[in-house]
Amino acid sequence: MTARRDDAVAAPSVAAQDGMPTTRGLNFYVADPNLEFVCSTLTSADTLARARPWLIEMGAVAGGELDALAAEADRHVPVLRPYDAQGRRVDDIEFHPAYRAMEHLAFERFGLAAMSHRDGVLGWPGRVPHVVKYALSYLFAQSEFGLLCPVNMTDSTARLLARFGDAALQARYVPRLSALTLDALWQGTQWMTEKTGGSDVGALTTVARRDADGTWRLWGDKWFASNANADMALTLARPEGAPSGTRGLGLFIVPRHLPDGTRNAWSINRLKDKLGSRSMATGEVTYAGAAGYVVGDLPRGLAQMMEMVNASRLSNAMRAAGIMRRALLESVVHARGRAAFGGALFDKPLMRSTLLEMLLDVEAAASVVLNAAAMFDAWDAGDPEAARLLRIVTPVAKGWITARARGVTGEAMNVRGGNGYVEEWVNARLLRDAYLGAIWEGSTSVVALDVQRAIARDGALAPLSSFIGRRLDDVRERHAKPVVDVVRAVVADVERRAAGWATLPIDARELDARPVAEALYHALAVALLLDEGQALRAASDDHHKLLVATLYARRWLTPMRPGAVPFSPRALDTLGRLVDWRAVDADVFAAEAFVRD
């Protein structure tokens, strides 16, 4: 259960020139023992041993080759070429070679979009577990955020077709969506957003009309079309004569090229000039009679699409967690390698307080995301409770982690100072990308309302409460018991509030959505950290995770009076041990334990 502390997992070295420390060339997996430890709690020893060489390889790629390519692709954004030299409409999108090289890494070398759909990727006996896929993607996200949208969309398109598509659609498209060479690959995407409705999907105006020969043809505009160069798009449209609102929407797969090789009737009007994820093409698309094929049950289009949206939300949470981890690594390396006012910046109390809070957020997010990935594995294995858990855990994780990433990346820019504001360093790109995660697949408030629906309509609070409770039941450490009590009280309060929603006016009920969603995230995070802490203490008498759980609970689950100092000097003294994963002694943890009233 312990993270290995050998030459392969060591404290990050710092390369510095002229007093400017940098992470360039670090192996991001080797530098992050927490990632390996969390994976060890969710997979067998054999699975982790099989995955570890690939995780180390991805860590090296993320800290070197991918980081350089991502910076280059961010500077050279894709360009739309609507017409060829003969004046024919082609809608080609031209990418910088750096982006194409990143596609090779993601789709070919590591097979991130294929590993859930094809046996033998990375030499795996069968399908690669979601926990391993998410760990690899977490490392990838630390250097490149934008390309993981096409990777996730392609993966999710294959998943949705495999779940709901008929045999003909599956045979035609799933092998291409899961291809391991760029020449054979057809990338997928999902397009819902229109001018009339972003989060309000029921307001969309795209219509589907059926020809005399039975072919469905789509007419309408999609306003925010990510992965605009995709070969096929899952899209929502309202069949002619269907009722208004979300109940009337059908789900269609719309290929860029028809089976005879001719272009389908969709056009890309322009590409968006975005704040972040600049490497990836996002455009505005018009369907002008484009042929589409029904996926699944026509009247259940939105319900089916929401499975893809939920998978994308978890991917967004994972990417935001990866961005936070990179922000912390940049900050630690900078603070340790930079001297100020007669000593290392890392040793200054205010800097330690900033870094400690970032570390708590990073470790909590990694635990939540990877545990959700384990729920995906259980769901695919036929566990119905895992599906119910994912219904609520996914929006809970997406809502908080993507919102928090904006603050963590902002603090990391502040830690680096002026260089952090300069595009030659990674901080500006991390900050810009972090802002998109909180918008994609529903803004923070919209996702909080979805958490509320999961509770009120789908009964998802009970399985989450049970999941949290079982982890708390396993905590035997005496000094952690008060933290357990705090988490139980938070969950009980959420249950009480949710029970009263039916009697509240709609405005009052909706105002409760975001506070409840955030409380559930923190309760889940602390329960997971405590559970990991119990396992780590039992295996090696290391109280690292128990201390992190305690400090996280004190920061986010207990009231703090205005102007209070968030961490004691004693807690700040543990920062170096926590960063390096040197064992935390029992007395250090006990000194920070909650005191019962």
C-alpha cells in the first residue's frame, strides 16, 4: 500500500539557471508518490506492476516531450481553410505539427481513446482498467489540457455507440473510433450547444426530418462545437413533430463523410478564438440537411446523451485535478529553488501556508477522481450500485474540482511572481485552461443543480451516504475519530436538508444546490483520505494521509472565524515531509488532531 521510496520515486530535483528553477525534464510520475499510492489502494499489486512502466513512461513524456509540444501548439492555433484552390467547400482544419505529434502520443503511443474498447492496448490482457486510464490521463493533463477533449470525446462516442447503437452502427464506427493508428482513426465528438441554449438543452432548435427513403436529415446550427475536425458527431435534434423541451429530443450520429465517401451536408462557419485549450479546434457548425443515424431509443435522446456528458464531466474533473497537480509541482520547485529575504522561499511561513493548502486540494482531488474511475470499472463489471454512485459522484467531482482549479492555478502564478505571468512559463497556460474546465459540460451552478436532481429525482444520496459511511467505519485510529464525527455530521445535515426540499419554494431549493454539492464533495474527499490514511498507517506506520485528511477537514468542513490563520506553525512544519512523502510520525499527527468539545 505504500508509495515506493526508491530511486524511481524521489523528491523532485530542481534545475535552475540564474536563480530561475524549472520543472523541465522532470518525470511527473516519479515526482508524485501520491499518485502511485492512491492507485495502489484501488488496484491489485499485479495490475499496478503491469501499469507502472507505462505510468513512468507517461510521466517522462509529460515532463519533457509533451510539455514542449503543448507550448508550441498553444502558440500556433488551428486555422480553418473553408475552400480549396478550385473553390470547392472542404472545411479543412490545419494544425501545427506539434498538435499532430501530440495526437500521435495520445491516440497511438498510449492508446488513451482505445484502451476501454479494444483488448491488448499497451500489451494489456483484455481492456485496460479505468483507474489506469485515468492515472495516465492525469499525467498527460499536466502538460496538455486541450487534446484530452478529442481523446475523451472519441472514447465516449465509442462507449455510447456500444451501449445504445444498433449492430450496424457499432460495426461501422466503433472499430474506427478505437483504432490505434492515426491513419485508421475516426475521431468522435458531441455537439449540443446552440445560440438559443447552452445548459438549457431543451431550447435547441436543430430539427430532424425524415426523407421518403427513411433517411434522417438534420437542419440547424451548433454554436460551440469542440473537436470541430472530428469525423463524426453525436448530436441532439428534435424530430419533426416531436414535443418541445428535452423529452422531444433524439440522439443521432452524424458522420463527416457518408458511406460512399462524399462529404455530409455540414459546414464549419468559423473557429472560436478561445482563452484556453487553444491547441484544440472549437468551431461553429451548420447542418444543412446532413444525414444522421438514430442512436438508441429516439424519444430518449437526451437521457442517452447524458451518459456521455457524465463521462465527459469526470474527464473534466480529472483534467482539472491534473492541472492542480502541475500547479503545485511548479510552485514547490520554484519555492525550493528560489531564495528571498535571507532564506529559501519554501521556508517562509506564508509561502508554506499557500503550498500546504494547494497540496491538500491536490491530494483530495486525485483520490476522488481515481475512486470514481474505480466505480466505472465496477459499473462495466455489472455492479448496479456503481452506476448509482457515478450518477452523483461525477457532478459532485466536476463541480468542485474544476472550480477549485482556477484558484489553485492563480495561486501558483502568484508563487512564481512575474515569470508566472509570462507565456514562456507554463503558469499562464495552466490558468487559462483551468477556466474552461469549469464551463465545459455545464457551469458550476448548472452541475450543482444536477447534483440536486440526482438526489431528489434519482435517489442517489443514499448510496453515496453509504459509500462514505463504510469508509468511515473502517477508521480505527483514535486521533482520527473526531474527524470521522465531523464528516458524519456533514452528511447527516445534507440528508436533513435534502429531505426538506420538496416543501421549499423552487428559488429556495435551488439556492441550496451548490452548498450541498460542495459539502458532499468535501465529505467524500475526507472519507477517502481517512480510508487511505488508515491503510497507510497499518502498512508502514506512516500518518501522512491521516494528517492530510485532518488538515483538509479543518480547512473545508469546520467553520473558520474571519481573519483566522488556517494552519498552525506545527502543521506548516510538516510541509516538506508531505511534499516528499517522508513518513509522518504518530505524534506529529496527534498534535494536529481535533480536540473534542
